[in-house]
Amino acid sequence: MDKVLMSHGGGGSMMQSFISEIFIEKFNNEYLSQMEDAALLPGKTVFTTDSFVVKPLFFPGGDIGRLSVCGTVNDISMRGAKPLFLSASFIIEEGFPVDDIKRIVNSMEDTANEAGVQIVTGDTKVVEKNSADGIFINTAGIGILPDGASVSIKNGKPGDVVIVSGTIGDHGMAVMGAREGIDFDPPLLSDVSPLNKMVEKLMALRDAVKILRDPTRGGVAEVLYEIAGMSNVGIKIYEDKLPVKENVKSACSMLGIDYLHLANEGKLVCVVDKDFAYKALEIMKDDKYGKDAAIIGEIDDSGLVTIETIYGTNRIVDRPIGELLPRIC
């Protein structure tokens, strides 16, 4: 590899190899090696960071401001932690409209208030015209792990149940539609949402909640592969149990896209002890962002990620190599 490609940032297998070979090898330590959405530090402190370069900046159902807050809040929540404080840093291109900055900042304020977090520090840089494609945002976040929580991507065991908190692929297809001029009937909105309050309710089940993961770049398929690899297990899902909107299915069929590869920004994948699966599902469905939650499969000892199709056949789920659409988040 001589040069960086767009697929190296797309969330699939190329990105995972790139991170391992370039960054993990040099920065490796006991916290980074956890390889979670957020690092668990001493004192039950959870810390994460993320950068947002979505195109377009404003898309059906959200914008880069709401996305930047939700993305960081959700990464903290995927450790079972309660997010508290965020930073926000802006790289702004010379000539960018001030009214658009105000609109983005207002969206961040509204989303932070919804999530119950505070933006407490930040930074602003301005670069020459044509250097930043408008605006890039970096956020970092700190949260606290509650007593009894032991969420980790390494916790999966055969017999555990896999749940997704709602319809798959809404964000990826909404952004694709906005970028490519595709009209959906009914209109399709991004699912970008803060999930911390749903997770807080789930954590009442304590260590019955094994794994939480938000299927952003690379979609549900990439998350399933990460869980299988880090927990050294297999996963079987069922096509007829996957919650997918009909217009997303139709668009994927027309474009030759697997909706399991589409990015989501307001959904989570939960692996839970089978004895608590229906209680976890009930908790999700009682939350406004989880009304379409569904049990989609279970963990086994096959070492494979497979799907039982609507025809009753089984096949291996394709692992994404890179993001279907660059600059999705």
C-alpha cells in the first residue's frame, strides 16, 4: 500500500487492516487494545472521539451538527456508559456561510439538550478556500460506567441472542438519495438519533447485556463480523426477521446494494443473554427510537456469519470491504 484510498476510511475490512497496520502497531496500549467504540479508563471513565465529514452537510432527517453529537454520545453508550461531556472542534473553509454555521450549531445545541449532555470545550480553525469542503467537525466525549455494567465486544457466547433496535439502512440510503437526487415515496429520513437514554434503560438488565454496537460505517454486516471475530464465535441471522423499510429494500434491489452494508446513525445491535432477550426487546420497543426493534438471530460456535434466507437456504453474509458511499458520516 503506497497511498491512502477512500475505502481505507469506509468501515469495512480494508479500514480494519489499515488501522491495525498503521495505528495500532505504534500506539498500542492496554486501553487502545480494548478495540471498543470507546475506551474504558481508570475510575470507570469512558472516553471516545470521532470526526464528521458527511456530504451533503444537510440531509433528510439531520445534518452534520446533529450527527456529530449523536455519533459521540452513541459511542460512549455502546460501552453501557452514561455520556456527560463533549468537546466540539470545527475546521471551517474560508467563505463558508455564517448562517449555515449558526444552523449547524443550533442543531448541535438541540441534540445535546435532547441527550442530556454538555459541550464544555472546543476549538475553531479556518483553512483556505477549497481546503475543507465546507466544514469538518471533531467531537470527543466522556462518560461514566454504571455499577454492574460489563459491556464488551468480547463477551459473546453461543446461545446469546442478537437484537437490532430498528430499521436497517435508513441513514445510508437517505444520504445517498440526497447526494444522487433519488426521490423516495414515502420520503426516507436519516435515523440519526441519540441512543443513550435507551441504553440507560437496557442497563437495568446489568450483565445480561453482553455487547452493544452501533452499526455505522459498514452497517450491520460489519458489526456482526467484528463481534464474531472479537468474541471468537459465529452468528446466524434470519432474513425474514430483519426490520427494513420497503423503500430501502426497493432502492437496494434497484442499485444492487446489500442493506446490511448500509450505514445507520440511530440504531444499535445488542447481544443479550437468551433468558433476558424478550425483556431487552420490550425495553427497546418502549423507547421512541426503538419501536421497530427485532430479534434477528443468535450466536453459535460455527465461527461464521451466516443468514438464513427467506427461501430457507443458508449463506455466508458478505463482509463489506469499504463504504458503499464515501463521506457518509
